[in-house]
Amino acid sequence: MKEKIGVWIDHRRAWVVTPAGKKGKETTTVQVESGLEEHAHIAKGLRSNILPGSMDKTSEDNHQRNMQEHLATYYDQVIEKMSDAKSIVIFGPGQAKIELKKRIRTQRPTWNTPDVEPADKMTSQEIAELVNNYKPCKTMTAE
């Protein structure tokens, strides 16, 4: 079991960081791309001559369902790059960090519950440094 793992995540990419251990190992950083940029929204202005109504709602519902399925697959890919650790911290902008925490709780119930912290965009070096120096402070709760 590793001491701690950190994940910086948004809906487009994630960085999974395993800090250097006490045995002289180097910090490892793995990037996971979601591929969400390619189909992040329904194209506007490309509607047919069908009158607005239930077809628009169905299209939006299908789009939302497809996005949720895509994100679930993405979160599973991120989880695969992680391993059981004494401490897991998830940070980043937006809701992806909270969604990943929920996915971990459902997919890996035996793992320790991750801490969630807000963070802006960061370089891979800044992410590794943050994980190496991370001390739980419970500033944000995400259920």
C-alpha cells in the first residue's frame, strides 16, 4: 500500500501523481485524457425543419446521457491508474473532482475516502509538489 496518491482532474484530463517514497523511488505522474473536447456540446444552428418540441428535448437528453456515460468511463480509467493508498487527495477546478470521489466510493468501497480540495490549473511539477507536501486539512467536504 502506498502512502498517498494525488489526482488533479477536470473534465478534459487528469494527472495521477504518486510521490517519491522513502525508499528512493521517483515521483511518477500519469496523464489520462477524457476525449471530451471532441463532443462537448450539441451543435447550434444545425437543426432540421422539424418544429421545436419533444425532438429537441430527446436530443438534449441523449446528449446528456452520452456525456455521463463518457465521463463514467473516463473516471474508471483514472481509477485504474490509481492504487489503494493510505491517503488520496483529489483536486482541481469544477465538479470533476467531486464526481471522481463519488465514483471511487461506488467502484472501490474498500478504499479510504479521498480528500477533495479546490485548485486552479497547474503544471505537472506543481501538481507533484502539491501532492508531496499535502497535509489533510478538511477545507472542503463533498458528498
